[in-house]
Amino acid sequence: MTQSQSIIAPSMSRRVPWCTLLLCAATVVMSVFAAIEVSGAWLGRVRIVELENYGLRFKYIRELELWRLFTAQLVHVKQPHMLSNVFCLLLVGTVVERHMGFFRMLVLWLVGGSIAMLISEPIFMPPWNLGTGASQAIMAIAGAGLWLAMTGIDRSKSLVLPVAFTIAVALTLDLIYANYPKPGHVAGLLLGYLIARLTRKTA
């Protein structure tokens, strides 16, 4: 084993990424349910203001509607975007969870994704600043993967390529549709890196 590339232990490579798989399944089920409820079609496009019952704002945290920390990250305005998010979550989550484990993977998704959503709220005009979608949480998971690679814990292609692909997709779409990296995506990436660094456990 060289310094630039780690070898994943057989016991790690055989781990079933249950957290990632459950989050992927929950995202599909919840997002489709919300789309049918709002538009009547599972692939129906909805306006973000129509997801108010599921989305996240600071005021809902103050009112202790903490279940929104979960639902906000599962629902999407565009279902094709949801499917691309699920693909990226499966791709990067599977390999990052090998190192992080079930619980810390859930923390990355929940804490990283939620805080990144809330950071974006003051930047955009209401009512369009409602927090929804899995992108922020996926960037947090990619941020943890970036930390694993940069510290030399795992520089294998099986980690680096999914992390690079996930980050590249998110930032490319940001530049195409918003002309700048979205604050929630950047915040998610940094939060994931920080969470991985603070927790430190590597197997």
C-alpha cells in the first residue's frame, strides 16, 4: 500500500450500505408521494411554494416542527432532478459509508443537509427560499469523501471518482442554471468535510 492510495479492508468492502440504500428509497417514495399529492402525477413538476407542508425554514425550527429536517430533504420540485440526486447519493454514499458507518452517514445527511438548507434561506426572496431537495445533503456526503481522500485515508479510484463526479455535476448544473455555485451546495460540501474531520473515526 502506498501513501497515495489506501486499500479498503475486505470487511469494509463487504459492508452493506444500509443508510445509503434507505435514504435513496425514502427519497424516491417521499418525492413521488408529494408530486402525486400536489400535481396528480408521479413525474409531475410542482412549484416550490406547493411543497410548503414538507419544506424547511427557520421559523419551523423555532416552532419545533423538527420532522421537516427529514421531509425537506426527501421532496423535490422536479422528479427528474430527484432521480439524478438519488443516483449521485447511491454512487457517493455507498463508498463513503464504508468508512463513516451507518450513524455518521445519517449525521452527514441530516445535519449537513439541514444546515446547508437553512444557510440559503436568508439569501433568496420569500416565498421561494423554502428549503427542499437532497442536493445539499449529497454535497455534505461528498465533502466527507473529499476529507477521506485529502487526508490519505482512502485515495482509491472507487472513492475519488464518485466524489469528483458528484461535486462536478452539482457545480456544473449550478453554473448552467444559476450562473454561480449555489450557497447551499458550497455550505454542504464544507460542512461534510468538517463533520468528517471532527468525528475522525475511519473504519
